Amino acid sequence: MHTKEELCEKIKAVFPEIGACGIDLMVDYDESNKAWVVDLKKDQHELKTFLEDSEAQQCMDGKQCVSLGLQIGQLRKNIEQL
């Protein structure tokens, strides 16, 4: 399993439009759900998504970050509509 810092940096590499880790992008492991929580914030907008371990591993391996990409797209859409 990867660290939250490794996953955060990978997400930033795949989606460079995201801000800094720990500021606009928070990543943490939720033991109760056995999944990674990815929390995106931009101004007053916030979206959270869960990445299963297998999804996070695929993203880390550079194979796919589909569910995360959809969430980031939704956040950008919400911000652009202002």
C-alpha cells in the first residue's frame, strides 16, 4: 500500500490543474471504509470521492484514474459555472 503523500503527488502529476497537496487536495485513508478519501477544494467548492485500494493502485501504476478524473471534471465544471 502507498502513503497518502505518494498518492497525492501521483494525483497532482496526472491532474496538474489541481493545487497543492494539503491545501486544495487532501488524501487520507479511511479505515472504516477501507478506501482512500480524496478531498478536492477550490474556493467555496468541495468534492470528496473514495478510491478503493485497487483503484488507487491502478492510478499509482499509471493505468487509470477514471473515478477521480470524473470528480475533478465535476469540480471544474462547478467552478466555471460561477
